[in-house]
Amino acid sequence: MENNAIRFACNGCGICCKGRLIPLTLNEARQWLQRGHEVAVILEAFDETTWASAPGQFTHSAQRAVKVTSGDAQIRVVAVLAGNALAQCQNLADDGRCGIYEERPLVCRIYPMEINPFIALRPAEKICPPEVWEAGEVLFTDRVVDPVLADQIERSRQADRDDAQAKIQVCEALGMNVAAWKNDALAVYLPDRTQLSEAISRYDGGSVAPARADWKVRADTPALRLQLGQAGVALDDQPSTRYIFHRL
Ligand code: SF4
Ligand code: SF4
């Protein structure tokens, strides 16, 4: 077991606070917006018929998703709320430290571990400098060693499941109803901060309308378009400035 041990000692370099989107729970997104920072929304769709990975991975994804109607089909949609740190996180202080350390999101607490249990920890694939893997406490053997870290990871996963319906309803309330297809592309929205904050507040107050039935999928790959079209999925054919379509 010890032969497989992965050691890790964060050196506080702050590289993981730059050039990325920071996945947030709904409550973390609420706080992020209250601090005056921007939250992006990523919409991802899938269904059983095109699922290429193991069945266990489908269950994991389905638990984070909501079943919605798209044209004549039933698809599942995941909404990911993410702090915009594409340049750098707005909470990163001038001294390179986290300005909200005690309140930082779960995903920041668990890095370099992943929320997705199907992504293995491979140091070479992480953005941390190489030297941080050569010292420190054992982080991982065949499981997460630190019970506090294991608890934070589980809380992240549970929040994904608990927040799924609320996030989709907030998206619908703001007209964000076009998703990209899983493993093909990302549909990234950058909603107005105030409108998103108000929509989340309305959800908290129980006044967001229930799910509508007009979800669409943006797919540019001819084979995927054909496949989805034959399945009755409504495709978004109009060029849109409402979201950024990023092919994978
Ligand atoms: S919240 Fe803090 S730890 Fe997380 S990305 Fe921002 S600066 Fe880094
Ligand atoms: S990139 Fe890695 S070593 Fe650097 S602050 Fe983030 S977790 Fe720590």
C-alpha cells in the first residue's frame, strides 16, 4: 500500500487560482456573487443512448443532472456554477494568498483531489509544481488518507446532487436553456451578476417557476447532430451570442 502512496505539500504558489473556472456549490455561488464577483454557468447534456463510459459513471453523472424535455426526447442536463478565474481568481490577494481563506470553496480545499470520483489522481496531470509531490504527508494511497479531506470531497459530491434541481431552475428562469453535449463541447454562459443573484434569491424564496419543456442542444459535429436529430432532440441551429460554445 505504501508503495502506491502519493505525498503532497502545497507550497502556496497560487497557480491553481489562475486561468480556470472554479466550480462552486449553489451556496458558494451565492456568496461569490455577494462579494461582487462573477459566476459562469456551464450547461452539459447527455442521455443513456449515447453514453460511452462505464455504467457507474453514468449513475454518477445522472445524480448531478436533471431530466428535462428537449423536442421529442428526454435528456439529462447538468448545470455547473463556476467562479470566473479565467485571468485569475478575484479573491487572490496581491501577496499571492487566498483573500477568503477561511471561507474558500470546497473545490479549493480539496485540490489537487477531484470532485469526480472517476478522475484518478495523477500528479503529472496536475498544475502543481513537481517538487510539491516529493514531500509532505501521504495524501493518497488507494483512498484519501486524511479524514477531513475525505469529508470535504464527499460534501462536494453531495452538494452536486443536492443542488442539481435548483441550478437548473435558476438557469431556466434566466433563459439559459441550451446545453452542449457531454464530451463534445461546453456551453458557457456569463450571466449578469445581479440577475443571477436575484434568480438564486427567488429560488431560495420558492418563487422560481418549475421546469419548462424547451431545452435545446447545440451540436456542430455532423455525426452527433444526425444522432441527436434522429433521437428527437431539439437542436439549437441559430448562431447565439448568449453563450460561448467551446468545442472539446
Ligand atoms: S477562492 Fe482562494 S483558493 Fe480558491 S481560487 Fe480563489 S484565491 Fe484561490
Ligand atoms: S497549484 Fe498546487 S502547490 Fe500551488 S497553491 Fe495550488 S494546490 Fe498548492
